[in-house]
Amino acid sequence: MARMRDRVFAGMGALLFFGSACALTVFVILNPGKDNASNTSAQTSQQQACSDTSTSEPTLAVPDIYKPGGAVTELQTTDLEPGTGPAAKDGDCLVVKYYGTLASNGTKFDENFTSGSAFAFTLGQGQVIQGWDKGMVGLKAGGMRRLVIPAALGYGSQSPSSSIPANSDLVFVVKLLRVQNS
């Protein structure tokens, strides 16, 4: 009789140990997941803060656009207005107005110069094409820059819309309205 009681007691102890080990394992695995979720939530909030733009941004006159020419082999940046504010650096939230055309024939494919809204993105985070991530560094708030972007730093062999064919070199005139430092 005593042996049976000892076996039941030992079995219950083993079950209790096994159950607590499983519970601890689940807690350890899920708890960092919650931390990751809160980190992801913080990153999303930061991106949302960067993407929040006022609908009362000034409209701008259509800029002087690069005249169509030959194939673009490298990123070309030309400051059209120097700007006086802080210089853009990786990690900054940039709020901009832009006007985009195809380099081959000057056809406009997108712009927000004439609307009351602006576009915001975090520089260097891959939220925009590489030509923007590389070409906007150093532009000061209030400045305007022309970016002539080879297809490899644009959309490459992809066609993001019917107005931008695959392997298109692009030209943007970008007005940096403000820099929100990281």
C-alpha cells in the first residue's frame, strides 16, 4: 500500500515539474514576443508620425524640369534652391513636395506640387526608391533639388504603374519643406 502511495506521489511530482517547465518555456517564448510587438508598435508609431502630413501645405508652381536627354548612368543631384534649415540625414523624417517625370521624354507621372498635401518619409529606411534615399542626403530644409535617377536606383525592371515603364530613368524636383530630426 505504501509503495502505491509513493508511486502516485512521485508521479504527481513529475507531472507538476513537467507542467511548470512547460509553463515557464511558454512564458519565456511569448514574453519576448510581446516586447517585439511593442517595439514593432513603436516603430509603426514613428513611421505614422513621419507619414502624418498637414493638408494645408502650400501649393507650389510647377518646377523647371530636366530636359530629356540620353541614358542616365549615375545619380545626378542639382540644388535649385539651397535651403537654410537643418540638413537631411539618414533617420530623419522628411516632409516634401515633388514633381516626377520620365527622363526619356519629360512625361509627368506623379506630383504633389499643385496639391495641398505633402509626402513624408524616413530617409535611409527604404521607404522610397534608392535614388531618393541617396539623393536627398544633405539637402537643407527649404531647399529644392533636382534628382536625375538611373533606372537601377529607381524601379529597375519593375513597372510600378502604367505611367512608369520598366527600366525608366526618372527625374524629380523635390522641395524639402521640413526636416524632423530622429
